[in-house]
Amino acid sequence: MIESADVIVIGSGGLGAATAFHIAKRGALRVAMIERLEIGSQTSPRAAGMVSCLRKSDLMIDLIKLAAHKIRRFSDESGQPLDWVHSGSLKVARRPVDVEVIQEDILRGRRHGLDVEELSADAAHRLNPFLQPKGIGAVMRIGDDMYFNPAQLAVGFARAAEANGAVLLPNTAVTRVLIEDGQVAGVDTARGHIATPVIVDAAGAWTRQVAEASGIRIPLVTTAQQLFVTEPVHDARAELPMVRIMDAAVYMRPCDGGFLWGVYEENPKFFDMDGLGANFDVKDLPLDAEILWHYARDVEAQLPILLKAAVREHRGGLPTMTADGQHIVGPSPVVRGFYFASGCNVAGLSIAPALGEMLAAWIIDGAPPIDLAPLSIGRFGNGPWPDDELINKAAWQYRHFYGAR
């Protein structure tokens, strides 16, 4: 156990581990990463690992392009393994209203130099024969998209941080962030006190619990997300483009000779993490396979393989959602030295390499190299943020992640 650090990162998922790595790599500050369970063991390794480069804002496109570049260079930069495939993707509109969204997406993508084009349903089928053309109004191909093994990213960043001098403290629960005269002074943990002037709340599903234990509010909620990985499927090649069906919010990508697929359902379940108990582990999250089967039937005409392929793995995680579907990154406006890296909005792992680098620079240099003001917690005002209103807005963002109207 250490007595002090210049920066303490709470949480070892993708956002926390990436931040710890980039701080440690700079070599200017002593950094420690605290995790209540095993390092990189919670939601991050249970994600889909899909990188979608066509986002809803200019800032998010710039950040995800940087993240994709860093994923391609991950092993060179960190010295850790990361399996990734540059597959591209197919975004599918079944309704006329979503065909209009596709047209807008193409224009925005071209402004940013992305490899995007509209395809006929038959042309999309030729690229990925598991996508059937029936009932498809428009398809956009995004050539920049890729996927990676989610189990490797957070752990890889954590190991690389440790190799650069960071201290990792697994199985160490933070009970409180200590604040003196509006400034972070340290943390209390189940194993003792650590003095520090800077903490990063990257606690994932427990972000609110960490902040609120010290009287700091953050407007996000924790929801459940689940997916299937199928048994091997004949002709399911790794380079087949990923598929996203907009109105159903169903996604599918190749995975270990089969497919990984899931959905952002209409009525997601939200959790009060306090109600799950101090010893709760995401691996024990109760799952509901019927939710997945319901949406597989919805897209049967386009992706009949989802109902045909045997399931090898059923897993789920607990992402955090915000009212506007954007991350919360940067300093608290009420406590000096208290930073957030949260609000993953089911896309945090893929963008973590970029956000971790930005936040590390913010802490060390006083400002990030890219203006992250649109991701500041200050955009939500001073509150109050009633949970029922927050949940309603977060549920809408979850369901409409692919831009369906």
C-alpha cells in the first residue's frame, strides 16, 4: 500500500486505464490506479469492441479517428497485445425516415474525409452475404470502421501503465474522496488512506457512488447491455463488414469464427448500484436472453443467421448513460483536482485511447490538445437532475444510438 501519489485514477476500465497509462508514460507525475475488484474485469471486457468512426458531432469524429489510429498502433505504443480487424461496416436503413439520416451521415462523413458511400441492398449483400437485401431502403458503407478484442484493451493499458511506473491497487475499494477547502486531499480506501491532490473518477458503473460519497453530483445513470457470441458459422470470415440496423438498433460483427451480436433495446433496465451490494461483480449481472431473441426476430428478414446460429457465450455489462448521449470528461466545477472520465454511452471503450490521452494532458499541462468543453459536466448546469427525467432521456439516447428517428 502506498501513502501518496500525484494522481489517483479510480477504476481500471478502458477510460481509467488509458488515462493512467498516458499519465505514467509522460513520466512527470506519480500515478496510482485503484480498482475495487480485479484490474480491467468489469464492463470493458464485456463490450462489443466496435469502432464506429461516423459520429454525431465534429468533435466526436475527430476523437474517434484519433482513437482508431491509436488502436492500430496499440501494441507499438504500449508493448501489449491487441487483436483488431479493419473490416469496415454497413449501416442499414429500413424506414424512409432513416434513409434521410443515411444521406446526412454521408455528407458529414465526407466533410471529415471518411471513406463513406451509399450502396444498394444487393451490393451490401455481396460485401457481407449474411446481410439479406429484403426490406432494406438504404445502406451506407463506412470503410474506416474496425473492431478489436475488448478483453485486451483495458488490461493492456493497465499493464503498460505499470511498466511505466504506475502503481496498480486491485481489490481495493475507495470509500471516500477527501476534500479540504474545495481541493482534493486524498482518498480513503478499505486498505487505508492515500494522500493526493488529483483524482480521476473513472469508476464506470460506480462513478456516481464515488462522487456522491464526497458530495459531488454527476448526471448519469447505469444501464444493462448484453450480447451473444455464436458458435463458429460456415463462411463467417473475420474481414466481413460489421452490420448495424438503425431502427432495430441491432449490431453484428465477426467474432472467433462466428458472430457477436446485440441490441440497444427499447426499454433498457437501469440500476441503482447501491442496491446491488458492496460485493457485486458485473459477471454476476442477471441477463435476459429473450430480449436478444425478440430483436433477432425483428431483423430476421435482414439477418436470419441470428436465429440460426447456436450461442456460445451470453455476456453483459453496465455502461453509464447521460441525457444527451455524450461522455462526461474533465474537471469538476466545484472541487479542484477532481476529474471525471465517465458517461461511456455504450461507446466508451472504443474512444478510450483518445480520451485517456486528452485527460492526461489536461491534468499535466492544464489543458487538453483538443477542446473538450462540449464534454464538460458544466454543460448540464447546476441541477437538480431528477433521476426519472434523466432515465427517460438516457433511455432515448440508448435506443437511438445509431441515429434512427
